[in-house]
Amino acid sequence: MLVLGFSGGFELISEERPGNLGNAFHDAACVLVEDGKVVCAIEEERLNRIKHTSKFPLESLHFCLKSHGVQLQDVDLIAFYSSMEYAQTSLKLMFLNNPQLTTIEPRIFFQNLFRRALNCEIDEDKFCFVPHHYAHAMSAFAFSGYESSLITTFDGEGENSSGMIFEGNGTILKQIADIPASQSLGHFYWEIITFLGYSEFDEYKVMGLAPYGNPEKNRDLFQTFYTLLPNGDYEIYGDRIISLFDLGIPRRKGEPFTQTHKDIAASLQEALEDIVFHVIKHQKQETKHKNLCLAGGVAHNCTLNGKVLRSGMFENVFVQPAAHDAGCALGSALYAYYQANPMAKKPSQLEHVYWGTDIGSSSSVLNQLMQWQDFIAFDKLDNVPEQTAKLLASGYVVGWVQGRSEFGPRALGNRSIIGDPRPEENKTRINKMIKKREGYRPFAPSVLEEDVDEFFEVPHNQKKLPFMIFVVNVKEEKRQILGAVTHVDGTARIQTVSQKTNKKYWDLINSFKQLTGVPILLNTSFNNNVESIVDSVEDTVVCFLTTGLDYTVVGNYLIRKKDVSWWNYMSLRLFLPLHISLHQVKKFDSQEKFDKSFYIKNSYNQEFQQEVSAEVFDVLTLANSEKTIENLLNKYCETEEGKAKDIIHDLMELWSQRLIVLRP
């Protein structure tokens, strides 16, 4: 039986989002399950290159069908991650702002949307609807390996609930508590991080900032924001959060962090942990469960997860690696499958999430690299792990792209930037030159599964931690050795690496161990600060060329940059992504004369606009042809070489921001 699960929005990539939907339906994804086994899964952002995209997951849908060699008509069930009632409410809101919308009946709407997107017919009866938090819960419980478990799904909000508590037995979920939106831990966290210059989807950054602060400084103030009630209940007083102004003017994005900001982060993290422990402690006492499963966006708070793991409150703790809404595509597919097959057995505990795009054969990789040979040089390596390990031990930072991409927000050794975990300056260098992000942000260690005990404090019964979802203590005597991956509080968000699930990455770390005595590598996702993790060979080359990476290894090929001048970029072709549009605005200036302005805008963020010069705008209007940039700049090349050079410089900046596409 084939079941397709999907999450995401109702509009295609080039279509504007109705304003009254806000950022609902973010983190679009598709998952294909065959007889209860995941055969392929990918987040839409990896393919459409929009972080946390809320578009309809068209590209990931194409991927799942093509990679498994099936047609949409071959799929038995198509599961969406919301109830029928909530989907209909959303369609009603869309109807008010979209004259083209002809139905508010969810099955008919999706039948029309799939027809429009894929140009094929699908029986409307194949669509089924899984309530948001049930999808979250099943995504964790189904892969936990536990026959029975307590399950929590804390997040921002889904279908007017901010979380639910379940008991899981076999393949059955029994809801035992509903946490209303007014008690949303996700919203609570988000509202407070706005005082730190952050916004939605930046929560994990504040988790990394918290160890630099002292939670005691603002503990009394934060305890006025919530009350712990009997029976594991609690109340949040969102109207009191404004009193954070008493601590000073909130930070604006880009401004430096003061100690006050760090203390706020620390108090916020402590408050979150206080509430969650209050809830799960009560539910543990009531249900007597020995196992705990976590899903929902709050379950990406790895510091919280680590403290739950180390508390000993539960014998076993499993966190869904894709705990955010992309994981609902997985959960909805599995929930629908078990509803249709109630006697089916759950799989054993999840070992890996390498379900995405495969980079292809060595010859395929070579053909793609050759297209970029004006900008990169490459060599086929005889011993990839050993030769790469030598570069790492020599201090180089290397992109590492192998096999199938990971499902979820973490790079787990197939789409990674890797480095030596020992020099503390590696953290500063990678944050600044490559990731282009805040200097305090920590990096994760990938450690050989066999050696985890030597360097980290992990529970004796749960030493396999393969998903970078738990923060644990680095052993005190090892902290100085692991300067680049040990956080300021002596912790690390570890990934244990198994020879069984990722032999090539295991071999690389083992080769580094043979050279240095350290069975660990620094691992972070292969992307810069404005893009999702690289997926394809082209994504890889583009990110390599526009960041400060020293080398990149793709498959068996080692890539390095060539020294090129601005003129070399003339040979590339210019394209606009489907979500980008060009805008020319005329308005009166102070002298009551028309003044022209030129902007780039996108189809998913109404507030975004990037101003460009008139000359760059003219060039962009000629994009998406087979002409090279040299052809597009012909009039400047002949008469104004300096002007052509300036335009190339501006195009390179737009390229690095992923607002345009440049290809050979």
C-alpha cells in the first residue's frame, strides 16, 4: 500500500499568499510510505530553496513519485496534516481574498490543486485528513521502537491547540490532554525573543545564546509570566511580557548583544524547561509510562531534550528528528496507513533519515562539475575518507556531500560542512566566513558511536544519539580538547555516527581519529545564512563559490576554487527563481517630480523588497533566456567597462543572497 503524506500551503510557488493566512502551513514536505516503510521523504525548502517554505510542496511531490518510479494514480491514500474542519476554515479565509477560488470543500480543492500542479486526475476519495497534533504524535511514536509510551507535542499552534498529550499503544494514539493556544509554549518563546532582535524560526538561536546568560538575574520577573497549576496544568500571561521593557530597550536585529540580552535568553530557557518538566512529571505520575516521545516545534529545543534525557524521569526518550511541521507529512502518512491497516506492526526504532535526493553516480557528478570548470578545479580521490581527513587535520574546512540528503533540519553527514573540532578559533572562522552568522552560535560534534563514552556523558541505556537532537555534557577533561564544539556551558549537541547507517561518514571520522586520536568532527549544515541546506550538486557548487569554504568533496571528487576575475562571470546565464518578481515604482519626490525606484520582491513575504539600480533592473528583465550575461551587458561592455564591472558585482551580491540564479 502506497501512502503519500504532505504538509505545506495551498498556493504554488509563483502565487501570492492570501494575507489573512499569515505564515500558516510553513515547513512544507512530502513523504512516501510503502507498506508502512518510508521509501522517500524531503522538505520542499531543499528543492524550491525557500527556507521554511509555506508553498504547496510541488517539487517534493515530484521527487517522491519520480524517485520511487510511480505515478500519482498509483498512490492509494494522500494524507494532509490537518483535520477536514481546519482545512475548510482555511479555505474560507482564502475565499474572501481570492476571486479565482471556486470551492471551500477540501477534497475538491486538493483534487483541483493536484490537477493544476501535476496535470493529472486523482480520485478525491483518496484524500484523507489527519489532525495536526495527531500527525506530530505519530511521527514520533511510530519510529520510537516502543510498544507503549507517553507522547507530547508542544509547538506554536496547530488547529487552535498548542500541544497535546497522548498515550501510545501499538499503533493506537489515545489523546489525554489538549493544550489550548493561549498556553502556547512556542508563542511564549517567540514573543520574548522579539525583545532580542529575533523573529519566528530564530528560536534555536536563542537556545544557543542562553548559556551565556544568568537565569537568576530575571527569574523573579519571568515567574510573573506564568503560573504552574495543579494536575500538570499551567497558565501563561502574555500581556505581562511587555514588562521586559523595564530591563532596557529591546535589541534590534544586527545590534550587538549585551549581558542583559543574554540573561533574558537564559531566563527564557529556564522558564520553558520549568513548564515542560511540570507537565511531563505529572503525566508520568498519572500514566506510569516508562517511555517518552517528543514532537512538535518545541521538541527542537535540544537543551530541553538533553535535560529530560539526563533527568532519569523516563527510562527511554525518543525525539522525532523532524519534530517541526515537516515531520507532520511523515506522521500523517503513517497515521493514515495504520488507520487503513490496524493490524500492521510499527517499524523498529528509527536509525537514519537519509531519504532525500541522491547525488547520483560518479559519472553524473563529474558531468555536473564539468559545467563549472571555469570556476572550479576537481580531482577524483583514490581514498576519499583518508585524503579528506588529512585536509581536516591540516586545518581546512571542507564541504561534504554524499549519497541521499537528510530529511529534517539537521545535516547528519551527507550535506555537511566539516572541520577539526579541536581549535576554538574554528568556531569563529566558520561562523563568520562561511555560515555568515552570529559568532556565539555553537557547532555540533559528530562522534563515532563506539567512542561516545570517552568524550561525552550519555545515559548507559541510550548511547545511540544519531540525530543531533540532544544536548549532553562534554566530559570535563575533554572540554579543552574539543574547543570548537564545546559550548560555553560545557555541553554539546552530539550526533553519534554508526558504521551501519553511514559507512562513508564513519570511515571519514575514523580516518581523522587515526591521524589525531580524536574520533570526532565538527559538523554543521552545508548552507549560508539565507538559504536552506544544499540538496543537489548545483546547490553545492553555488554555496561553495559564494562562501569561504576551503574545499568541498562531492562523491569521490575533491573541489577547489579557481582564481577568477569579474569577467569570468560574463559566461554565466541569468535566471530569476519562480518566487521572485521585478517591480518598478514611480512616486513623487520632495520636489514633486516623478522618481523611479526598482525592486526585487518575492511571493512569500509581503514585507520583503530589495532595491536595485536601474541598470541591474534592466539586466534582470532580460533574464531566463539562453543568453550569457556578456550578451545581456553588451551595450555596457562596448562603451563602459567600469559600469559592466559594477553590474557584475551587484549580480554577484544578489547571487550570494539567492535572489537570482547563475548557471553555466
